[in-house]
Amino acid sequence: MITPVRALRDEGASYKYLAPGRYIELNKEPVRIFEQVLEENEIPYMECTTWSTDGFYRETKEMVEHRIRQGCQAVEMECSAMAAIAQFRNKIFGQLLYSGDILVGTEKYDDRNWYANLSAREKIFQITLEALIRF
């Protein structure tokens, strides 16, 4: 599991809600609760800086390498925009990701079949519900 603590803003929506900036920091409280629930369920996790891109095209190898050098460990399409909207509306937002979104690691991983792992997705849903109840 991956708990984003900040997001690189490589999409357009977040700039409609907050002043320009390269990164957006996520609220610490949802991160704390997610990590507490993950630890209680003995599920490994890592905190990360994620790269939010809303491009409809695939990430190129060169851009992925560039983002890794910038400190990103994951890529997704909504974290920075959702965090910006939440800040603008004075709401709290947190997000969990899992290995289909990861950019770094020591193992060879085929990320194209993440959607078929229904047992993992069900467990993530249960963890998210538990975190929401605690929040």
C-alpha cells in the first residue's frame, strides 16, 4: 500500500483552486489513520510523493525517470487536484494507492493486471471503510 503525503502537480485542475506551486502537501490526519489501520492489519505500506498527471497519454520512460529523480514514487491522475479542491473548500482529503501505481521498486512487476486482483481491491475497500469510520 502507498500513502501519499504530497503530490507533484502535473495536471491543470489543482491550479484552478490553489495558487501555483510544484507540490501540494496532503493533510496529515488521514495519512495517520490510514497507516494505523494498515499496521493493525499487518499490511506493509510506504509513504510517498506521488506524481499527479491528468494526461490521457501513457507516461514515457524518460518522464518516469525524470519524476523518480524529483522524488516521486508513484503516479496517478487525481491526488493533487482532489487535495487542492479539499483545501479550497476547507475539507480533509486523504488517499491510498497500491502497487499498480508505483514507479519504484526492486522487483519486476507487471502493472497491467492490477485491476484483476479482486481480493486485494476488496481488502483495500475494507481498510478504507475502517479508516473512514475512525475519522
